[in-house]
Amino acid sequence: MNLTRHPVTSFDISLYSSFLGREVVLSVVLPPDDSDVQPSVRTCPVLLFNDGQDFGALKIKDILTEMYGAGSINPFLTIGIHAGQDRIYEYGTAAQPDYAGRGNKAGLTTSFILMELIPFLKDNFEIETEGITYAGFSLGGLMALDIAWNHPGIFSKVGVFSGSLWWRSRSLSEGYRDSDRIMHAQIRNLPFKPALKFWFQCGSRDEYDDRDCDGIIDSIQDTLECIAELERKGYAWNRDVFYHEIKNGEHNVQTWSSALPRFLSWAFGR
């Protein structure tokens, strides 16, 4: 085990998306170049992260440097995809926006990821285009789950931090029912079981809303009931699906940063 703290290398690059009609900034974090961590990213797995603009606040470079130094994770290439000004429309579920029309560009984001970003990474970093891990926070977590669920030939693992799993086709004032949750319905209605593994995180103070007044905040309920849909599909708790609840955790980058080491150990641990 090498306890020397070799810092990771990071830089930002820009990729124009014809689907989104804008430049997309990418934060690239390379594993450290030392004897214990392979310097070539060609043999490294890939982690895509939505909301890469938050990498600084998440302290992801410090976390990775610490974990590589402790020898607790295998090397991987991290790509943080910066959100644009239309984030609330570019993130969501590709097949269906929510009841307010939010996420109506999520299909374009999916096309960007599959048809522009991954080929770009293959050309410039010579990565493998299968077995990619995809993660995100809040609405970015929902987007990561939606893309991975619908394209399991490319993705193998997905991380959902405080995911916006409330995403629904009907508002509360319109007579909302739990069956109106879009991601839950996708999982329930897909006729086959994708080869994926899932990691979910929530905080006990992620929010305060409790729409059915059962004493469980909606974010935790929506997450656990999403996991229940996966279990009914045949995925097993603590084998295929993992859940990490943080006491007093909130819906913010500080909580997600505290959860990152556990997620990274799950996805890339030695």
C-alpha cells in the first residue's frame, strides 16, 4: 500500500454539442502517475458525473488524492459534465418530461452523451466504451439513472445522490398518485432486466416535504420505493442495489462530498 499522496491531475476542456446547441465544459480528472496507479487511462474504467461544475465544492480532487494514496481504489478516468443554463430542461427522463414540461431536452442530453461525448472520449483518451459508471446529484442523478437504465450495453453501474425520483407526470393538485412517478414506471414497465448495479444515497434532512404524511420525507420514500421496483425486477439488496442514508444529511454538496468516498469505494474499490 502506497501512502504517499500523489495528487491527481485535472483540467477542463470544451466540446461543442450539436444536439444541445452549446459548448459543454468537461472537467477531466486523471489518476496520479505513480508506481501503484496506472498512468495510462486506456486501461482505466470511466466515471461520468453530471454537474461537473460542482467538482470544486465537492472537493473531489482531494478525495481522490487521499483514496489513491491509501490504495483503496483502482485507477479510473473521471469526467465531470458541466450543466448549462437550461439544466432544469436538459436533465430529466428522455422519454417524457415532467408535468410542468421540465426535462423536455433530456433526450438531447442523452444523444449528446451517447453520440458526441463517448465517441469524443474514445478518440481522445482511447477509453473502452462499455462498462461505464454514470453518477449524478439531485436532478443529475435522475438523468444518470435514466440514461444507464435505457442503455445497459454501455453502462454497468449508476450512482444516484439525492436523486430527483419524485419526477412525475401529474402534479399534486391534479390528483397525483405514486404510479405517476416517471422513473419508477420505467423500471416497472421495461420487459427485461438490464445488467446494471445501483448505488443510492439520501440524507435524513434531504427535504421536509411528506406528501402522504407517513413520517418519511418524500426523497427517502421515493428512493426506497424506486429500490423496491428494482427488487421486484429481480435485483437483490446489497448485491445489485446499495443504499446509503446519511443521518442529518442535507440536499447539498457538503453532504454529497461526505458520501463520495463510500460511493467510489463501491464502484472502484480494490
